Amino acid sequence: MVWYAIADVAAFVAPGDPIDVESRRRGVTLYSPDGRAPLHPPALSEDLASLLPGRDRPAVLWRLRLDPDGQLVEVTVGRAMVRSRVQLSYEEAQARIDAGDDELAPLAVVGAQRSAIERDRGGVSLPVPEQEAVRDGDGYRLVYRAQLPVEGWNAQLSLLCGMAAADLMLAGGWGLLRTLPPADEESLAALRRHAVALGVPWPDGARYAQVIHDVDPSDPAAAAFLIQATRLFRGADHVPLRPGSATPDDVLVHAAIAAPYAHVTAPLRRLGDRFATECVLATVHGQDPPAWARDALDELPALLRASMARAGELDRAVVDHLEALVLSSHVGERFPAVVVDQRRDAAVVQLRAPAVVATVPGEHPLGAEVEVEVVWADPVARTLELAVRSSR
């Protein structure tokens, strides 16, 4: 049995109050290296509504009964008061699991089972290392951060809740699904060609999800392949559900997850989760959602698209600034890099260190190991210029 407690934001935010109005304008929490613009006031998101250890908090509690192989067989969900015992970082949780911690050991077992089920289902999680800004004295540096196993296991539990929520929404008729269209044949054919060019094995009859699961993201050719695979996952959106709506079944599926899916596990930082959760809770009681939730369903997709676009713009601006800042003191120096993408008249290279991803003029083979020179870097304009000086 998996118990998964989520902050009950609706217990604190009344329809039409200033927090509700402002959260609809913001849509998501925005993150930057030196701070964040929260979706909700810190008094809620960091205190009263947060499931902090040692404190009683209102929550939405999911109970997910699994069979011995990790398959979901029964779901119950409802409001509850919970008390968290301890708050762990991913690094702390991983260290405890690696040391044989009996309390956390089930997470590794269930997480691995759900990962295997995801693979069999045709779902995929792209293990692309992320650029991350970390404090370094009075400043910051960029590093590539690979995901810890415990992060993937935890993500599988979140996906499990999201898929269970989607099934309940589809049964009840009310909801807000997170969707992604399937990859088109042209994109899949292009990815197969890239696999051949990069030497990534693609056995006959294998689905792209199986191929992605088998690659090692630390290998330069595999990293380039994974960058290409991200092109399969474009067009994510939210689709509102109402009783009698005639949305085609294939539109209601999240292609990367290979199942219907809904965002319900992060209401403190994502606006839509609060409304989606109310639809689920209404369904389990055989009722319609409250008016404030069902009346917002049609406007939420546009609000969420706009907020995610702002978040993406901020992320890109922060990384562009830090990349130029990091390299501004290295003009004229050379760094080893790997070609991870090819655009019309430029290639995208990933420096091994520092963690910079940038374009260089000309065409260069995917996966090629090159040496690039920093021609110039302007932190104020958030721009830089690199040039390939040698390849092998």
C-alpha cells in the first residue's frame, strides 16, 4: 500500500479572495538561483499549508493499493489531517536507502517496479542531465546534474497518483487532464536516422521508449540522441473534462506517459492541481465539483500555458546570463565539447565543463567530440560566441 499525502490548498484559499485571484494570474511558482516568486504567499506555501514535519496539516490523502508486481489494483482518496515525521532532501534519502534504511527501502522497490511497468506500457522519462546553477562563494557556477535514483522512484509515485486521478476524472466526467500528442511518423523516422548516425542500437520492432530506457546519458553519443528525442515531446497542454464532452480518446492521453494523466501532486506550486483535485474528490463522493472549480476549467488551459511560457523564459534568461558570465573571463580559451544538435546553419554543443550549452557556426556531426574557443561573452546582453577549432 502506498500512502501519498498532498497539501490541501483549497482548505486555505477561498474562491474569489485575493490569494485566489493572484494565484490565477501567476499560474506557477517561478524559480531563479537567488530566490523565487511563489504561486501562494510564503505564509501558506512555506508554513501553514506545507506538510512540514512535526505539525498537523490538512491534506488530500491518496491510498494506492498495489499487487506484488507493483500494479495498481485499488484507489481511495479523501481529505485528512496528517503529520509528517521528517523532511529529507533527495541526497539524504538516497544516502539512507543506500545504507539499507528499512523505512525507505520500500520506495526503492516500488519505484523500480513502477519504472519497469512504465517501460512495458511504452512510457518514457528522458534522463537528460540538467544545467543547474549552484552557489559558489559569493557567486554561482553551472553544473550538469544527473538525476539520483530516488528522484526517479519518487517521480514514479507522483505519476501513479496522476494516472489514478485521470482515471477517476474520466469515470466521473469532470476534470483537467495533462495531455501530450503522440510523436508523428516524420519525427520518429528522424530519430531513427539519428540513432543510426550516432551508433545507438535500435533493435527491429523496438519502440522508441525502449530504446531511450536503454541508453546511458553519460555517453556523448547517447546524450546527443536524448536531445534529439526531446523533439518527440512537444505540444503538452491541459484539456478540461465535462460530462458529455466528446473529446477523442487519443487526445486525452499523455504520449510520454502512455496513459491518461493529470497534475494533482503539486498544488502549492501549480495552479491547476487545486482544481483537478477538487474534481477527483467530487467524483469519489458521486457529486459534481464545487462551482468555483468547474467554472474555471475552461479558462485554466490558457492560464497554465501562459504561466509555463513565463517560467521557460525565466529559466532560459537565467542560464543564458550565467553561461555568458562564466565564460566572460575565458575569452580566447578552448574547451572540450560534444555536438548534441544540428540546426539550419549552426550546431549545438555541450561543454563538458563548465556546464554550458551553446551554438557554433556550421554543420558538425551529431555526437562528434570537438574543441571550441570562446570568441566573446557578454553577461549583460546574455549572449556569447563560440567557434569550433578542432574535432575528432
